[in-house]
Amino acid sequence: MTDEETGGARRWLKLTLIALGVAVLIVVIVMMISGGDHGPARHFSAGTVV
């Protein structure tokens, strides 16, 4: 294999990881900004002891 072939494989892997990281970051930001009544506590009534 030449350096060009392995460089191509590294390039698509790097771009995939960057895109995945950006997507995760966007999801986290949207979850933090949207707020609302989310999370596991919303499924329990006020009197329920966990």
C-alpha cells in the first residue's frame, strides 16, 4: 500500500469522527437550551420515594 491509500482511509475516518462529534455537540446544546420538563424525575409523582 502507498501512503496515499492509507491517507485516504485516515481522511474518511477523521471526517466521520468530526461529523459525529459535531452532531453530539449539537444534540447536547439543544437539550441544554430547550430545558422543559425532561428527565427521569418527570415519571414519578411528588409523593413517590425512589
